[in-house]
Amino acid sequence: MSYYELLQVIATSSFLTLALALLLRGFWRQGRDWLQSLLPPRYLKPHRLPRHASTRLPPGVPHE
């Protein structure tokens, strides 16, 4: 196998790997969108944690 043929094999392999990755990414997005369309709206809301007021400890209390 010549150097030129080796470069062709590497380029073809790289191109096919990139095409496969883009194709799988498209299928992944479609699957995720389909799955989210099956969920009720309450599961699609962002989950927010309540903020607690910070309590200040006196200087002599050890920190845990």
C-alpha cells in the first residue's frame, strides 16, 4: 500500500466516522424530543431549589 492510498483510507475513514456521529446525534435529538413529548408538562418544568437565608454563627462556634 502506497503512502497516497494510506492517506485516502485515513480520509475516508475520518469522513465516515464524522458522518456517522452526525447521524447518531440527529437520531438522539429526535428520540429525546419524542420522549419529552410523551411526558406530562409538570415533568418538563425546571427544578428550582428554594434559597434559604444564611444564618450567621457566633465566632466561638466550631464549623462542621
